Amino acid sequence: MAKRPGHAMVVDEERCFGCAACIAVCPLNALTLEGIMAVATEEKCTHCDLCIPVCPVHALEIAEVALLA
């Protein structure tokens, strides 16, 4: 899947507890663990969606981001 312009991988800090399931399936190492929180590196992420369905607490999404003017 191609990267979606105007979108970014978002980790819900209220839900993520650092299980690292998303990190295990990311083919580009775009997700890392910092403490007990998954962190997305948008420059590496291709929005392939592989990580989203493996998250047991539904903490990941590819969301539209507001463009800064």
C-alpha cells in the first residue's frame, strides 16, 4: 500500500501498554518501544496497515493530519 498523503500513523497513548505486537510485524522497523509506549517514525512508515489489526487494544490508526499553513 502506498503512503497516504496528509495522513500519519498515530499511537493512542491512553490505550498502548507496550506489548510490542505492532513492532514485531512492522517490515520497516517504523515502530519502536520507548518505555511502555509504541512510537511511530513517520519517515519510515509506508502506511501498510500490518500493525493495526495485531494491536490487542486498538491503539493504532492511520489518521488524517491537519496541514500547517
